[in-house]
Amino acid sequence: MNESILVDSSFTAALYNLPDPRHSRAADFVKADRHPRLIPEVTLPEVTFLLSRAGGVPAVASFFRSFITTQPPLQTLTLVDLARARNIMLAYADARLDFVDCCIMALTERLDIRRVATFDRRDFSIFRPNHGDYLELLP
């Protein structure tokens, strides 16, 4: 099993947005947990949308300045991941899982990762991955 943690949009947006009420929780988790964190590239448009909604262009610009400075590892999707994300979306059609979450779920399987940093408990708690009974949702 891979000890890395995949990071969802909700967690990333909270971590880089000081006024977010979940910011302290995200920052404390990052300080305390030493496991490698991978940020799926597919989350970046969603993160910028969330930050733009919260603080406009200045919030997005600040995010990218900090993000580029800290240089977190980015995880790309493959066509296999996209195909799996599609299958997950269809299998859980009644739950209406969003595309980004389905991509992260697919990445957990391909990379054998069982931990996801997210504040989106609903979608990720519904999912039953092929490589385990459930995903561990952090923080």
C-alpha cells in the first residue's frame, strides 16, 4: 500500500485560503502529518473556482504564488484513470458524484492509496474502492 495522501479540492482550497473556517484544521493537519501528499492536477480548476468565489482574482493569484513557492507534487491522470472515473460515475449514478471526485477515486485505485485529505465526506464515504473496503478520509 502506498502511504501517500491524495488531496481533494476542498482541502486544498481551505489550506490556501486563510479566511476559510476550515483553514486552521487543514494547516494543523499538514504540520502534523508527514506522509507525502499528492495533488491531482484535475483539482486545480475546481480549487481556483472555489477561491475565486471566496475572494476573487486576488485570492486565486495568492494561491498560485504560494502553490508555486511550496511546489507540492502534482499527480496527472492517465486515460485509464479517466475510463475508471467514468465507470465510477456510472456505477454511482444515483449519488451524482462529481467528475473531480471520481478522478481522485480512480487515482486511489491505480496508485494503491487509501487516504484522501478532503472536507467532502459525502462523496468519498459512499465510494467502495477495488483495493479496499473504504477510503480513509482526513483530517
